[in-house]
Amino acid sequence: MRDFPLHTALSIATLGVVLALVRPPGAAMLRGLVDFTPELTPWSPLTRHVAVTPDAVRVTAPVTRKLAAARSDVGGPLLDDSDGVLDGFYAALHRTENREAAAVTRIVHYGDSPTTADLITGDLRSLLQARFGNAGHGFIFPDKPWAWYQHSGVTIEAKGWQNVPASRFEARDGLFGLGGVSFTGGAGAVSTIDFGKGRYTQFEVWFLRQANGGSLTVSAGGTKLGQVDTAGEGTVADFAAFTAAEPASSLSLRVTGGHVRVFGVTAESAGPGLVYDSLGLNGASITVLSRMLNQEHWAGQLQHRRPDLVVLNYGTNEADFAEFVEKGYEKELREAIRRLHAALPGTAVLIMSPIDRGHKAESGEIETMATIPKIVALQRRVARETACGFFDTFHAMGGEGTMALWYAAQPRLVSADFIHPNPGGGKIVASIFAREIGAGLNRYRLEHVPVEHVPGGAH
């Protein structure tokens, strides 16, 4: 990625200096600024995501008209689930909404920097769990790989961990767990994850068993649940599950000896309900899934998670490289899909297009990057050809030229980079996606479920 725009890199570097002068950064922020590599890492949000209710978002008339006009320019449904490609997912949702015992619907959402900050995905989690029930926060990193990493409703305090994300494209062993980041900590490394209002009883630590592996203790709500010994004869991913006697609002890991390698944790309830994993990597592209993750290792992680839907949400970073979009992107996308289908036969996969991405034209006007519509059209076609669902985020938010309107809206719906949505913009996209999922579930029920088995139907 040698063609990264120099003026963008200089602007980001300057911003880092200004931030340091205005507000001295903490250790996490310093690590994030030092971590910046222009060739690999695009601009990312530095403000914490706050959930926004629909009433708090005042969408201006031009944005409303743009949303309406985009509906006639899509070239297909916003959510394309033709040929029953998402039926398995809808069946799981139906069981969950029917409140069947232990019916947990799991969604694994892979993406780039907006997903890293739980933008859009955090609102999706809230909206879907409000309808289908809250079965847990989903997969969470034990430390922040970037200063702006977050998971809505969760606070992470950690020290002593070294992390390696797959998106750095460094020569590694390809063992990055489910979420794409490997964390190594020695004696004294600690992580405390506070779930806010959430209370859970089922916890699991995802780690690597290896020769000379160390040990760590696991506590929930201040009560020790047990110890994990990560030593083993071979190098293989493993999982340690714990059940708390009482629901707890926090989980702590502490390395007590040697060195351990951890990929993440989960905190859940027995269900019924929905779990939404937000697995974003800063600077990521589809090549993280098609090349950087060891295929066998990643397959094992996915199989252990047992998702009902896997979402692939890339394209924003690829948009910088027109030649790659023209000649290489489709091959990498198809390889990532092939890997997923091989790991999870019969599991629903959905390609979620990038949102609009803008840039300043010579005229000074904010225009849509020419590569974005090309990526969206390519993704829609490949989805149909590979038995995947497709959600057209680009047209859902208004299509070409939307970034200019979103930036002019009051309050602004997108940040000054014309890439990352602000909370209000993320809420718009999440609301439309959640609505389309609901419509898809209704279509599934009309075709496959007797009316007496539909929640609220005839009895």
C-alpha cells in the first residue's frame, strides 16, 4: 500500500501533535499515536461512541430527500436475501423470539475502523437485543489494541499486555484468534472488563496452549472462578469456560506466572437472546481474512463460536487503491468467502457494503470517491454468485453524495475525515439494517412458519 496519500498522513500526524498539546495523552493514547503507520493505518475516530436514541438525531430535509431518492437507484433490494441464503439465520432469530429454551442467536461482524470503535455495530446490538433479548455482550478483547477501540457499554482497564493485530500485515504465525488480535502478557499483566449494567454468569477465555505457557486466574465480580494453565505439548487454540454462582458485572484476568497468549473473552447469559460480536481491526481490508489469518486456526475459532450469521463489512480502506479494486479485490473477497463456507458449511454469510466515503474535489466540494460505487456493485454481484446475503449500506444511507449532506447536517452525521460516521449517522445506518433484518424475518415466516407459531400470531 505504497500509494497512501501523503497529505492525509501529514494531516493525521499534525492532529496528533495538536491533541498532545491541548490535552496531554494518557498511556493508551500515546500508544495509539506511536502505533500510527500511514502505509497501513487510515484515520480513525478518537472520540468515544455514545449510543444515540432516534429522537436525539435531527435529520435535515436534504438528508431525508437523499435517503428517499436513493431507494430508486439501488439496482436491487437494500437487503438481498434471495434464494433463501439467510434462512438459517432467520430460523435462529425465530427460535429466539419464540423464547425457546437456550435459543441464542449469534452474529459475528468483521469490519474495519468504524467497527473497531463499535460504530453502527453497537447500535445494531442495542436495537436487535431490545427485540430478541440480551444474551451477552459478545467477544471482547482483553486490552485496547488502539486507543479508540471500544465496545458499547463496556469499560476495559488493562496493563502489561503486548498486542499484535492481523491488520499490521507483519510476518507472524497467523494465530490471531476469532477477533484478529493476539495478546501476550507476563506475570502481573492484568485486565478488568466492566460490563456496566450487564450481569452475566457464563464466561469463557480464548487462549493459545503452548510449550512453556504460563497461567492466569479468572475472577468475576471480585470472586475467583478458577485458574487457566496454558502450557501444552503443542501449539493449539483452547478455551476455558467458567460459570459464576451469581450474575457478575465484571471479569478480571491476571497472569500469575510465565507468559500467556490470549485472544479474547466472552460474557453471556443462558438465553434466549441475541449476541452480537463486533470484530473490527483498524486499517483492515478483506485481505486480513483472505491472507493473514491461518485458515485452519481461524476455522477452529469460528466453529467454536457457532455463529448463525457472519457479516463481512469491508471496502472503506480498499477505496484508496483504484488499481486493487479493479484487478485484485474480487479475488480476495471470494477467497475470504470460500474460507468461511469451508469452515462453516450451511452458515449464513452476509456482505455489508461500506458507507459512502467522501473527499475534497478541486472545486472544494465534497464528492463521493469514484471507487466506492464500484466496490458496492462488485460486492452485490459476488454475493449473489457465492450464496451470500448482501446489505447495501451505501444506498441505505443515501448513495452518491451523501457525505456532503451528512457533513452539512446539524448535528453533523459524519466526522471531518468524510469516512467515519458520528453517533447520529451510525444510528441511521443501524436502524435501517435492523429494519431490513426484521422484514427478512417476516418473509421467512410467511414461507416457512405456521401462523400459530409466530409471536403475536393466531393461537
